[in-house]
Amino acid sequence: MPPSWLSGSSLWLHLATVVLLAVGLVVTLRMKTPRPHGVERMIPFGRMLYAVPLGLFGLQHFVFLNEVKGGVPSYMPWHIFWACLVGVALIAACLSILTGIKADLAALLMGIMLFLFVLMIYAPNLAANLHDRFAISGPFRDLAMSGGALALAGTLGATGHKQWNGWLVKVGRCFFAASMLCFGVDHFLHPDFAPGVPTDIPMPAWIPSHLVLAYAMGAVLVVCGGCILLNKGARIAAAWLGVAFLLLLLFIYLPMEIVHPSVAISGELDQIAEKLAMSGAALLVAGAMPAKKVQAT
């Protein structure tokens, strides 16, 4: 029998992810942007890395409609309608941000939608499960993604007013930074689990020095998150976080997906998309911060 990812919906979701990445890479390489130095060279890839996971998450809303509709708050009617609507919104935002067509509006609406998820879905769950590790860290995943979207919206001038755009960037930066601080602390409290966004997946046995990696990633998250929150070297700190999440994807989560192909929500493919989104959000925040001016000699 072929591997699970070579059949059915799993095949199509994997192919869709690859196609979106290829399109995003072509669009990014054709963009006329300033040529930064060092780690800042990664900043132009933020849009691509952020948008592609949105497309995958949106497709999952239709592939796993029965599971996704269960996430709609019980006090809301028409669960299937809302699950499908959010799926369409995610796919539309992915295509808009990738191509640059109405990307400012798409980023603004995505930032607002993700923040509403925090308020309407995660906050009530947190209130009922104050001692649950994932009830605490779960809201910060969407808050970090909301922060990246709001930072991009402010950068693109979504509101049409310089002052309001500045506030979007500031709110986005704070949302993202607070999430990184939460994730970093979790690494010190639960070092036996795979690094990055808090998860219940154990650290792979083939990775050496588990504790060293967990504590090192926790320190990176806390230090960079603090720099971003205080706006002290925020651009470089956010860019390094974008690279850090990308390295986690390449050397931990991608091998896990190859060894154990998945498509299910919270499976390895979902973990890859999540790390892509975090890397993209970090780079979008970095891109929203003013670049250091180089004085002519």
C-alpha cells in the first residue's frame, strides 16, 4: 500500500501546500524590495510563509468539516455555515496576501478575525480550565498570528491614516511578543515536548540533548520576545525568531512528517503549517519595524 500521504485528501492537501509555496516563492523573488543585509534578508519572505498556512488551514475546514464545526462556540447557531465561512476567509486571505491583491484589507480582516477567535473561543475555555497547559498557551497561537497580520496591515497602510496604521503595528508587535514570552516560559516548564509552539508531541527520540534544545529555544523566545515587546532591537529580534521557527520546521517537524505522513488536524502536516505561520508572523513583525539607517561614509 502507498504511504498515507499518497492517497485521498492527504495527497491533495500536501500538493496544495507545495503549490502555494512554489507560487509564493516566485512572487516573493519577483518583488522589488530593498536589499537588506544579514538575517534581515529573510524579511521579504514573511508574506509567503504566513499566507501558505492560511490556505492549508482553510482547506482543512472543508476536508475535516465535521471536526472543525465542533470548534464553533455552542452559543452560536449554524455551525457548518461558520466553519465553511472561516474556511473561505482563510483561503481568500492566503491568495490575497500571496498575490498582493487587496493584501492590506485581507491582513486587517485576518488580524481581527483571529483576535475574535481568542475572545470568543479560547477565552471561555481558559476561564473553565485555568490549570490546563493548552488552555493557557492555545490563545497565544492565534494571538501571535493576529499580531503578524495586524503588523502587515499597518505596514501596508490598511486604514489610510498614518496614526492608525502605527497603532496597528504597535498592537501587532505586542500581540506577537506576548505570545513568544508565553511559549518561551512553557519550554522551561515542559522541556520534554517538541519545541516551538507548545504541543503534546514528545521530543523525537533521535534528537540529541533534549533539555539543551528545549532550554535554548525557550531562552531565544523569551529574549527575543522581550526585545520585541520593549521595542529594543525589535526588527532584528523578530527576524531571528522567523529564522528560528523555520529551522525547527526543517530539522524537526519536516523529518517527522516524512517519517509519519499525516493530514489530520494537529498531525505533523498541521505542525509544519503552524511553524510556517509563526515564522511568517515573526518576519511580518520584523518588516513593520523601521530599518536601521546606514550613514553614508
